[in-house]
Amino acid sequence: MTPADHRSPSTPAWSHVEEFLRAHDADRIPHPGGTLLEHLTRVAALLAEWGTDSAVQAAGLCHAAYSTDGFDGALLALDERGTLVDVVGERAEALVYLYASCGRTAVYPRLGRDEVPLFHDRFTGRDHTPPEEDLRAFLAITAANELDVFTHNAELADRYGPVLYELLSRNRELLPAAAWQAWHDKYGQSI
């Protein structure tokens, strides 16, 4: 891993991504804790703090580009995936798509229970099994995203925090150790 893998999203190396997000109004879209851009930046910073590589951090910074199963504000249409590839690279864009396409009600109950975790793509309606490296990235982004949302919205934290803790606990061997520790510190005592 190179030093670039641990750059904070506020460093000049990330400035072109922030410019892209601003050009697509992420700084004007409300989100728990301020704006979508503020949320995305905090998610990427958590991923950096947890030691994930730069592609995972970039995916965290752009994870809502195509909307998500829990957030409806797409910055790009799916036929514009090449635009995001140009900004963050193929690996990070593929992780953004994986995160955005996840049909949570179908996928979350399977993770950590099924020997071969099937992902339901809410855009295509198809199921597939992501490689372990992608599953690890997906779970890290999920952990960072939800931890940030719950930090800024007590109602969502109360409603979904224990459920997400249970999901992450079933998959903790796939999470960065620091991510699991952050979740355990926040929700482990309330279970």
C-alpha cells in the first residue's frame, strides 16, 4: 500500500472528485449532518482512517452517484457510468455501482448467512455473487456510510442501528478491524 492509499479526501489528490461532486450539486442536496457532499467526504475520511485502499475511499466519496436503495438523489444516470470512471477510475466506479445497485431487502438478510452471498442488482433485477474483495469493500462502505448517517440522525440510529450492527457482526471478519471496532463501540453494548 502506498502513502496515496491513505490520503484524506480533503487533500489536493481528491480535489478533482470534489469538483465533480460540486458540479453535480452534491453540495446543495440535503443529507443528515448537512449536505450530501459533507456526508460523502466524512464517509471517505472514515474509510481512510480505517485503512482501506484509495479505490475504496474514492468509491466511498462517490457512493451515492447513482442513488442508493436508501437515498434517492442520483447525481448521474446509469448510462453515464463512463463519466464517473473518468473521475475515479474503473475499480472505484465498479464499487460505486455495486453499492448503488444493492437491493438491500434481498441482500442484507443473506450476508453472513449464505455460504455464497448473492447480491440482487436493483437496477437489472439480476442476482450475482461478487468477489470477496468487492464484498469487503461493499461492507466497509456500508459501515462508514451508516455510521455517519446514524451519528447525524438519532431517529434512524434508533430504528436501524441494531439491525445494521447485527448484519456487520455476522460479517465482521470481512470488515477492516477499525470499522468493526467503531461499530462495536457504538452499538455492541445496546444489543
